[in-house]
Amino acid sequence: MSVATESTTYLELSEEGAGAHKFYEVRHHGTEVTISFGRIGEQGQTRTTGYASAEKAAAVAARKVGEKVRKGYAPAVRGVRGRRPVTRREIASSRSTARQAPVLWRFRSGAPAFGVFVDDDHAWVGNQDGDVFTLTHDGEVTSRFGLPDGVKCIVADDFWIYAGCDDGRVYDLGGKVPHVAYEIAADVDIYWLDIHDGLLGVSDAQGGVTTVDHEDDFQWRRSGTGTHAWMVRCDEDGVFHGDSRGVARYAARDGAPLWSVPTQGPVLFGWQEADEVFAGTGRGQVYRLAKDDGAVRARYRCDAAVFSCAASPDGRYVFAGDNHSSVYCFTADGTRLWKLGTGCGSAYSMQYRDERLYLVTTDGSLACVDASESAVRRAEGGQLPRTADVKATGWERVTPSQEVETVHVSAGAPVDGVVVECVQEGPRTRVRVVSPGYDPAWRVQFPKDIRVPGARYVVSEVHVAARGDFYRARGDIRRLL
């Protein structure tokens, strides 16, 4: 019996409202199977895998199609359905009636912004146009990245800074040029993500949570009791997941359920500190939960749905932003200290650092609020600082590229950095360290989009992962000639 050596099957899954809107195409040609997937109306991602025979390739192609059909995908004609916007939170039209917060400076990024992260030197903001800007704590723009799709969130994992985007990819922003660190399956409609020691946690529209390791290998997935999971936070022991019904904790290594706590209203945002997680809900409350057993240690009551929340590292203060453009500050026991208006939309995300509250908002602003007691007291009395209006004039977008800088090193000459090598292992291209002093059996977390089998690269630094069984590349990357 002969086996067809060429076939193409195009499938789509498109649900009403804010449901899935994705395509999946399987092309079988000889001994190769090419999979293309992504959101309908967009280019998506493509992967090609070779097999020992045309028969084996045909069997794999048929299995791939069958798996998707069982998940609800159906044959379709490419181009009939158009692109549909990815999931967004509803933006409230009302403005805060509270007094204005003491905003020190404000940077308009150009589009609604979800992503924010603040470290020792910079504040990062990512918006729905795919722009990521870095600014000093005094509001001076220092760099600009341009990613292919809207930035869902910006997260830090030790030294590494990542941006999760609506194209299903997570980009490493630690070098001069962004590179793809993770590629999430097209059938996961990302709402939020977090990373700890290379383990990626993703919460999604269906209310599920998925984890992927540093090599993009699927680890486990769990379905919550609700939908629309806007919260995922990860640490060394647990993955904390919040959906429309409440908050749950799963074991980081195998996804075993550890506890669950119902909330009044859907969870719209999550924050974590060393021993506690915080969940803001659509019913205007922030829950403070113990990580070990889920005990509710406090609740903080706002006057409208909570879009975002944060806490001071010492736990003394808890902050929240509602969908009416107000921000709040509470003491640890739940006492409300103040409520003030942002003057620039509702805070989609926030972070507190050194008596300053950094907000990214529905109108695309990154705003730096002076949250010190004296500044707030003056603001409540109507005395406000003069807000600096920050511009990003002249900054060109640095976009992801599969092309990397090259360097030639003569035989025997020292190398400024650590040398790694791409090695083909079956269908996967892995990376190992070849410089002396490293374990050659350990794999290296290394960008996905620039791996070329047999190629060697020089990276600025290589660090041992906290769990101690793989390395992580950090900094600029050059191809060794």
C-alpha cells in the first residue's frame, strides 16, 4: 500500500466573544513535516521536522491533525476569517473623583501598557504596540526595544528580564538585541506569565496554568475551577494561580494541587512577596494569602474593581489600582491610608520601590508617584509637585533579529567571554558550554531563534541555575568564526 508523500491540512479554532481564534496547518512533504500555527490573520510560527521515512512522516502528520481535531479545530479555508484583537481588559471610562496623586514624572509610551518592572537602575514599560522603554528612576529614557506584538507583561528572573507578548513568545531583553527565550504553544491564549529559575508559568483565557522549562519542554498543565486566569506567580516551591473563582497553589515540580481559596469576584491581578501572595479582584478587594497554606491574613477594600496591586518588600504597605483611575495605600492590617487619582488612566500594573509607586496605565503612561508620607499628606491638601513630562525623542526601535554580531578569534588566543556550542539531538538543537571549567553534559538556556547546529557563540556570562543542573546564558551574544 503506497503512502501519499505530500499533503496539507489547514485547521482553525474560532470561538465567539473572547475565545480562541487560532489556526494550525500541517504540511507533509516526503520525509518532512512542517507545522505552522498562530492567531488567525497573522503569520504565526513555523517548525519543520525530518523523519526516517515518508511513512513515518505521514503517520506523524496524521496524528498531529487528529490531536487538533479532537481539541475542536475544524478544516477551514485560509483567509476567510480575519484577524481578531487579542484579549484585553475592559477599560473603564470614568475618572477618579479623588485628589490627584503626587506624580513626579510621567512618560507617555504611545499605547495602553500592561508591562512594568523596576530594578536598581531602571524602570521598564511595555505597551500594546510592542514597544519596551527603559528609563532611569528620574525619568530619563535610556533604550527602546520593538517587539513584534503587544507586550503582556515584563518579569524578572534574577538577572534576566523577559517580556511576554501576544505572539505567544517570551523575549529575553538582557542584551543589545531581544531574542526569543520561550515559545508557548499556539493553543494557549496567554493572559499572564511569570518565570522563576528558568521555569515559565503561563495563565490563560480558559482558566488553566501551564509550565514550561528552560528548554521549552512542556512540564505540566492544570485547569482551575474558573476561567480568565489573570494571575500566575512562581517561586522555588509553588505556582500560584488566580482565575475567576479564586487562587490556588500547585507544586512547582509536578503540578500537584496544594491548596485553593475562593475569592469574592474574579482575580484580575497577582503579586507575591517571600511568604505571601496578593490577589486583586473584580469586587474591589485585595486578598493577602499565606503561601504555605493559603490562609487569608488580611483583605483590603477598594471602591471599584482592582486592576493591579503590589506590596512593599517589608509587608508594611499594600497598594492597589482600580478601574476608575484611583490608587490606594493600606497598612498591613487593612487600614486604608489614602486614595488618590492617577490623572493618567487606570493602573494595569504597578510596582513599589524606595517610597515610589510606578504605574503603567490604560492611556499608555508610565507614572512615577511619590508615595512618601510627607508627599501624600501635601497632595491630600492640594499641594502637588510639578510633574515632568518625559519624551523619547530620537530613540529608534531595536527589534529581534536572527542575525548576530560575529567575532573572529585566532587559534590559541583568549576569548572575552564563555564559548558555547549548538548540538543537534534528534529534532532539537541543544546548547552546551565548551569553555574549560564547565560541565559539558549540562545544557544551556540560550535563545531559540539564533541556534544553528554546529555553530559556536561567545556569551558575556554563563551562570549556574539555582537548582544546579543547567546553565543560563546572560548578556550579549556573538557568533564565533
